[in-house]
Amino acid sequence: MTSTLAPTRERRPVLRVQPARLLIYAVLIAWCVLSIFPLLWMAGTSLKPITEPIGGLNSMIPNAPTLDNYVKVSTLLPLARNTLNSVIVATTSTLITVFLCALAGFAFAKYEFPGKTWLFLLLIGTMLIPPEAGLVPTFLIMRQLGWINTYWSLIIPRAATAIGIFYMRQYITSFPTEVMEQARLDGCGEFRIFWNLVLPVVTPALAAWATLAFIARWNDFMYPLLFMTTKTMYTLMVSISKLPVSESLSTPWPVIMAGSVIAVFPLIVIYLVLQRFQVTGLQVGAVKG
């Protein structure tokens, strides 16, 4: 007797997307478009001839793309030297501040000493003081040291920052103290513990802080404008601000945008290179929290 039962059909899972999630995705996409639009407009404008209009709905795409604006920027400014100045200042400042902030954060997180709490509160309190309040004393000190129009005037005054020390201290606090005690029993010195044990563990935090510090030093305008007195010592941001603002009774926006593209491009590269470390740092921080 044969069976008359029909074969059962497998039910495919029905994908249901919640309206709230769709709304979140729509808001995020709109926010991304708004965030990237100025960069796209800047890049498109930098490829336009001076005579081509930069307004209107079709301003994103140049009708006759040209690289003349980049050539003109390089002829109006000592672009190679200014870029080198920015690279030297931003890279050196970042390396120094990351090391010193990590070292100070390690001391506040893992050591006990008299006045530790009050000293840390005083350090945090300095974050309430605007940087502009210390410009005049800093300038007088730099002049007494003979550091005006030198790289040191841009590097040393901000070699370590309160927010960097606070950030590294909060991250290093979760490092197991038992590991440090075991290392001491094995004969490790304090600096070796910091260098060989702590730093490799907090690499995501170091990369995240290095990214923020590099961007801040690269974009810095106030200190280089105040302490640098010759065109060859200007950083890229200050140098671009010195571009001529009038040409044939109109502002040469394509030339200015070409200089802006040159200034922003290294930051995008740095962010993309260190992005994976930042994501790792956020994931580790979420697990620790």
C-alpha cells in the first residue's frame, strides 16, 4: 500500500526588518552623506578652472577637470617645505605625547604616592582652562629659551596633555596588578614592566590617542601662526591661509580648495590606517565596561 502523503515543503525564514531599525539606518545614511558632502565638494571644486562657477546643483562635477590649481598652489607657496614642517611637528609631537601620557597614566593607575588623588584632581582641573589663556606666558618662555621660529616651540609646550593622561590612566587601570607583582618577583624593573607588559596590552588605546593627537597637531593653526615668523617655517595650515584671497576681483576658490585637499588628504590616510586599532579599542573597552 503506497503512501499518499505529499512531501512537506521546507519553510523559508521570513526576514522581518523592524521599522525602528529602518529609521536608524536611514538616519545614519543621511548623516554619512551630509558628512562626506563637504569633502566631495572640496575635491570637485579643486579640479575646476578659475572661470567655472562653483555654485548650483551641478557644482560637484567639474565640466573641464584640470590640475592647474594644484600646480598654482605649489608655485605660490613653499608647499614641500611647509608639508615637511607639518609632518615633523605632528609626528614628533604625537610620539612624545603618546609616550608621556601613557607613562603618567601608568603612574596614576598603578602606583600609590602621597597626594595622588589631589594631584590627579588638579590635573583634571587644568582641562577647564582654555589654551588661549596660556598663550602670552608660553610665548614669553619660548622667547627666553630662544625657541621662537623653531620646531621646539610647537612640540614641547604640549608634550603631555591632561586629557591624554586621563584617557590612558582610565585604560591602564584595568591591567591586572597580579601580573605586575609576578613580574617583580621574576626580577623585572618598573620601566620594563611598563614597556614590555603594559604597552602591548594597551596598544588599541595608544593607537586611538595617537590618531587624535596627530589630527590635533596637524590641524593646529594658532601656535604655528604665533611662534613661526618666516614662510619656510610655517606649517601647511598656516601656509594655506596665506594664499592670495583676490584674483581678478574674485576669490580663487578652486586654488584654495586645492590647498585644502592637500592639507586634508594625509589625515584621511592616517585615519584609515589606524581605524582598525580604534575599532579594537572600542570593542575591548565595551567588554571591560
